[in-house]
Amino acid sequence: MSTDRFADYGRPRRVDGGLRARSARGAIGRSWWSRRFLEVLESFALGTRLTRGRSYARAGQVLTLDIAPGRVSAVVQGSRPQPYQVSIALRQFPDALWSRIEEELAGQAFFSARLLAGDLPDELEELFVAAGAPLFPAGVDELTQRCNCPDFAVPCKHLAATFYLLAEAFDADPFELLHWRGRSRAELLDELRARRVEATGAVALPETVDPPSEPDGGRSTAAPVGAARALVGLSTTPLSEAADRFWLPPVPLPDRPPRLVTGPDLLLRQLGAPAPAIGGPGMLERLRRAYRAFSPDDR
């Protein structure tokens, strides 16, 4: 039986106060991390099932969205009175693996400074891959998708809407991706600060310091705030010893961010077979052979 029979089940019930996607039209996802996440999902050939959830995400049908280590939970309002319970599980990295990753991050000033300043650089993905801990799933089987709606297709509209809202959550705070994999922002940054202090022998400063009362007019020293906190613990080099390296990066930089490798017929798998009047499945197979024949990877 075709799963499309659920398309006409009924209009979703309107809700007030739902989580509404910021994008009103076009693609969802503005940051590199959110676009990369959706690109990975689309590479799994989920077809129009993923895009069908876009209208749910923009209409505010997702009532709640919670990101926890290893699991994303959501409540999505459909056409029935009772909202649907949605969960998307992704294996969180074990503590031993996170410890190795944190050691790598703390050992490279480029990454530790950017992270401690509240930024998640694009090049971080390559470091995680090299450590044997890819941030994004390599296959759809790494995602455990569950929804208690009557549609047995995966993903259903409610799961797809959750994926889109999750991508926008990465827009707002890319550290949520690391949280899903098992480390919250606070845990990761605290560990990096401690490792930097241990490596450099610097004195760790607290995040906030209340100005002491000094009736004798002495000057108080407050902890750095904002991006300046990223410099705490980093070693300094006298200018006379660093003038010849002024235009050189302090650490080697990756050549370029990694790119997702997909098959040449990805678009065909996403669109499905054309109508019988223009060739049907036979035309699809002929196009697939042509795509593969002209693909640079197959030459």
C-alpha cells in the first residue's frame, strides 16, 4: 500500500506558540553547520519525505524540541488531537573518545582559541574525522528515527519537520551538534581551559570576578570577558623573536573544509521516476546510466 495515502489524512491542527522556522521560503539553514547537516540527510536519498516536513516546520507545528546527548526529542502537532512524540537518536561518543578529541583540540591553538571565543570553525569537522569520530552520520542506519504517528514511512512529516528545526538549532548554536554527540558547550570549554592551563603553566582565571572593595584606592584586576577569554593560558612570544613570522599562521591550517562525497545519480534518486508519458522508470534507468557514464569519478 502506498505511503502517500497519509498525504490526504487531513490538514494539521493549527497551534499557537509552536517553534516556527525562521526561513519563510527557499532553503532552510543559513550556517555552514546546518547546511552540512541537511546535505548529509539529503545524501541518504530520503526523497520528498524530507521536504514534506518543511511546511510543518514553517507553520509552527513543532511544539517542543530538546537536544540531549545521543537523542533529540520533539512533540509535533499533526491532524489528530493528540500531538505525536518524535525522537531521533544518534550514538554519543564515549568519554575516552571525547578525552582524546579534547586533547587534540587543546594542543592546537587555532582550535582552542576559536572554541573558547565561542566559535565553531568549519575545519573542526576534519579533526573529528581524523580522530575516528565523525560529527555527522555516515549512513541513515546510524539514525534511529521514531514517531508514533500512523505513517510507517521513515522519515514521516513529523520527523522531517524535526530535522529542519534541528538544523536551525545548529544555526543558533552550533555547539548543540557537539551536545548531541555527548559534550555540552560548558563541559567542552571547561575541559579545554583546564588542558591549556596544564600545558602552558598559566594561572586559570574565573569566568566572572566580583570587583573587590579596596578603600585605599588600589586598582582591581577583573577577569577578561568576551573574546579576550580565548587568550587566557596561551603562551606569548616577544615581538623581537616573532617579527619574521608576522604574516605566517601560528598553526598549520587545513587546505579546505571536507566535502561530502555523493553518487552521480543522487538527484535522480531524490526526484523519483518520471511520469509514464515521458518515459517512466525506463527513462530513469537510462538517465542513471548516462549520469554514471559522464561522471568524472568513473572515467
